[in-house]
Amino acid sequence: MENKHLIDLSVKYGLSSEDISKLVSMVYQVGVDEMDSPQFKRIANYICEAKLIDMPAEDLIEELKRKGIIA
């Protein structure tokens, strides 16, 4: 884990390596694959803040659309 943003999220929310892997996978499934992009950071922050790390991908995508985080 070399991404500073992911390290910060890990520390702030007490995420394990497995949680970080899930988080990255979830954001990739949404269609954002550039980890340094503002959109990636925004989505990752929202997932952590709202404690959605264990939400199924389909439900997460709907939640992100409903909140206007993704189109």
C-alpha cells in the first residue's frame, strides 16, 4: 500500500489491509481506476465515512448515484 490517501483512510477509519483491498476493488467496480484522481478519492472517502465497505457492489453503485457522487 503506497498510496498516501489510502494510508490516511486506513489510519483514520482503522481499516485493515483486507478492508483497503475491498475499498479499492469497490471503487474500480464503479468505473474509476486512477487511484490518484479526485473522483477516486471522493468515492473512497464517502464509502469510508458512510461505513459502506461491506455493501454489495450493485447497492453501492445505486447509493453513489443517488447521492450524486457518480453519474
